[in-house]
Amino acid sequence: MKLSRLSLFPVATEINSQGHLAIGGCDVVEVASLFGTPLYIFDEQTLHTRCREIRSEFEQRYSNSVVIYACKAFIHPILVSLLNEEGLGLDIVSGGELSIARAADFPMDKVYFHGNNKSQKELEIALEWGVGRIVVDNIYELHLLNQVAERRATTANILLRISPGVDPHTHRYISTGVLDSKFGFPITTNQAEEALKMAISCPHLNLLGLHFHIGSSIFDPEPYREAIRITLQFAAMMRQTYSLELQELNVGGGFAVAYTIEDPPCPIASYAETITSSLIEQTRELGLPAPQLIIEPGRSISAPAGVALYTIGGEKEIPGVRHYVFVDGGMGDNIRPPLYGARYEAMVANKAHDKESENVTIAGKFCESGDILIHDIMLPPLKAGDILALPVCGAYSLPTASNYNGAPRPAVVMVKGGESHLIRRRETYEDLIQYDIKRVD
Ligand SMILES: Cc1ncc(COP(=O)(O)O)c(C=O)c1O
């Protein structure tokens, strides 16, 4: 089934009487002229809708489910507060993300701290601030955390990140549960068992369960079934050998979203059905008590809520070869296309009804030939000043944005009920040198 381009935009997107795109009741062309471009718009209603849909699909099938949002997809204090309102927890991967969550008064006991190289300082603040779970990734961290907890005369609640050896058939940069990965303890090499034995023997660690994350943008839910089967078999063996009771099972994130009209993913309900049914069946078969189920989606919550806006500038047409059209952003605010060949759709916000009659390639303004946002897309005839809107840009673009080529990072706006609010101001040229020491005598 092919989707329509409009359906990739946030939930309440429409084309208004002027033929302009309107998101959250706001005319996109007006928003662009008010705040400038490149600009990222987040639609508040879409964020609420995604949180509710994911919670409901899992909770109706498995009541002891907890949904936590993976902040790496996009983090902002207002988003963190919204997630709290929606009853979600948070997956953070650094002291920096943790401090943003804390600044937004997010309840620390609902925070899960991931990462393959947490520093002593990060572990110290995690314990000081009362982070709910620390997901231990390697032996070095296991010992370090035990020592930090001992010095603080406390016990850290932990999950062990294991690597189940399942290939989710996604891009290798976002495939994390295979044997050759920097994350987690592999089961097949017995390193998971070694780590578990050690964790149980550490007096300042309280091992509550296991975690895996097999990858991101996983279109077919079946690899989750396989990973759950392998992990629960491991848990059953560990129960027999070390009397470990698996209280919590965190199956990571990774649910795919549609970036283009060609690639509709399966609905959240299918992921929920596969994950919960395999958990129920496998625990029953293995005689294990049913653990709490934790899922940690990032992309599937924030990506569909975000839209990137660019202004069209110059162009270069090479007869019989290619028609490049240039925009005022590119790989500095969205590295995904050059990094792993990510594909996007676009609409011209001020020509939303016009016929898509020209094949163009949308290139950014950065000094790299690879700075192409979209290869070969049919769009209405474009001219300088038109506003190009790329849907599904709310995950992994802003958090990976850079100042490459001295580009100030874009502003971010939240829209809702016909109002647009600036939630992150555009960087200025002064910002570019704010951390630099101007003179060394
Ligand atoms: C441990 C962990 N959990 C959750 C996620 C979120 O994945 P996604 O944004 O694809 O849902 C990631 C992403 O890399 C991750 O590494």
C-alpha cells in the first residue's frame, strides 16, 4: 500500500484555503516567515497521540507494561514535561540528558540510564539524583558502579544489557543486538552469564532484570519474538543455576516509522501483539513468573511530530543529468541522508495543491557533495523563496545537528490549536564562538 505525502505529516495537517500546508492549525508559510528557516516544527497533538497509542496498545495486551521514551531521538524540557504528563518514563544515555530531564523536574525514579561508557561522575550523579535503573553494559561498569554505590552506602537497581545475537535486518549503524556490537553482554559467548554471576555477587547492586535493544527502524516485528525467546531461555537457565528471578524485561525500542510513501511500517499494534504474545507464551512454557515489560521507543514518538522547513535558494540544472535545487539547511541540521542513506519526502508548503511535475534533487548548503537531502523527487516547479517542508523529521536530526561550516543550528517551534511558540531560539553567529577562548597570552 502506498501512502499519500500528506499522511506523513503530523496528525492534524491540512491544506488551507490559500493552498498552504497548515500544521496544528498554523499556516506553515506564516510560521516560516515569523521564525525564519531552517526551522523545525513539532506538533504537540501528534506527540500526545503517539504516547497514548503506544501505551494503550501495550497495556491492553499486557497490563504490567511500562513505556519509556528514548531521549536520544529528541530531547527538550517541554517534551520531557509532556512525556511525564502522559505517564511515560525516560531512557537517557548521558549525564547531559539526565540533567535536562532533571531541569524539567522529571521524576528521577522513572529514568533508565543506558550507555556503553558511563563515567564515574555520571554514575555518581545518577545515584545522587535517584535514577530508577542503571542498565549496565560491561564488566568495567559493573565494578565501577558497585564501588560508587558502596562509597555512597547505597544499592543501585540495575538491569543487565545483553546481546541476544538477533539480526533485525536494518542498517548496520543502527543494528545493535548482533554478536559483533559494542553494546551489551553476548549470551553465546557466556559473557552474559559471567556478568550476571558477578552482578549477583556485588553487594551494592540489585539485579532486577535484563535489557536488550536489537536495533532501530525495524519494519518486521518477528526479530523481537526471536530475541525474547533467546533472552527468556537464558533467564530460565539463570533461574535454575543462580536462583535469579527476572522481575523486569526491557525489550528496547526500534519501531519503524514511514519516512516515505513507499515504506509504510506495520502499525504499533503489530509490535505490541508480537512482543506481548511471545512474552506471555514463552514465560508460560518456561514456567517463569511474568516480568514487568518495558519498551523504550524514541523514533516512533517524536519522528512523526516533527517537520523541517527550508527556504529554496539557487539551483543548478545539468542538461540531461540532474536538476539540483538548493535549500538553506542540509547535513548540518539533518545528517541522516548522508550518514545512512535515509530517504525523505517533501511538499512545497506554499504550493501544496500544485501539480508535482518536475524531478529535482534537493541539496543542502554545506561544502560536501554528499550533502543531499532528497535524491530525485517530483515537486511542483520551484523558485527562490518557496518553503519546502520535510515530514518525519522529529527524531535523530536535531540531536545530531552540528555547526559544520559555521552554520547556526535551527530554531524549533511547537504548534498547537492555531498557535506557534518558539521553544528553542535559532543560534546566532555570536553563539558560534561563545565557548572559544579569544586570546591566550
Ligand atoms: C538502548 C536503546 N533503546 C531505545 C532506543 C530507541 O530506538 P528507536 O528510536 O528506534 O525507537 C535506542 C536507539 O538507538 C537505544 O539504543
